[in-house]
Amino acid sequence: MDFNEYQLRAESFAIYEERLYPVVSLIIESAELADLYVKPLLRGDAVDIERKQVISEAGDVLWNLAVFLKREGIRLEDVAKENIKKLTKRVQNGTIQGSGHDR
């Protein structure tokens, strides 16, 4: 499945009234994904993080991003392409490890 097909199919599950729902949910789901790694790290736990949990939380992040972008008239494929262009430029400029927007 490619990005555009995913985005179209993902939107069919978007049942909400608040326009910003996927933005707020994106924040929450991103935190849940990060939490899989951060809590064990901070506690010093030696735990194996289950691949299934990572895929589940990453899928929630992807869904919210895809639906938000679709509703804004932006194709997920275009975001991915532009991101690769930006990263390539940063590598070429030697600024891939910099910080902020001025790279």
C-alpha cells in the first residue's frame, strides 16, 4: 500500500466533529509511542519493547497525521517527498546535525 492509498483509506475511519481532533490526538498518540521507550529508560528497566506495541502506537500516529493532512488538502506522499528533499539538502550542506530551522 502506498501513502496516497493509505491516506484515502484512513480517512474512511475519521468519525469526529472537531476539526482539530486529529492534531490533538496526534500529540497524545506520539507521546504514547515515545512512552514505550522513555519510561523504561528513566526507570532503568531492562525490558524488551514489543514490536507489536510499537507498530500499534506508530499506526495511531500515522492515522492522525494522514487524516489531518488529508483534511488540509495535503497528500502524505508530498510530505514524505519534501522531507527527503530537506534532509538531503541538510546532508549536502553539512547541517544534518544542526538545530532549529536555519540549517
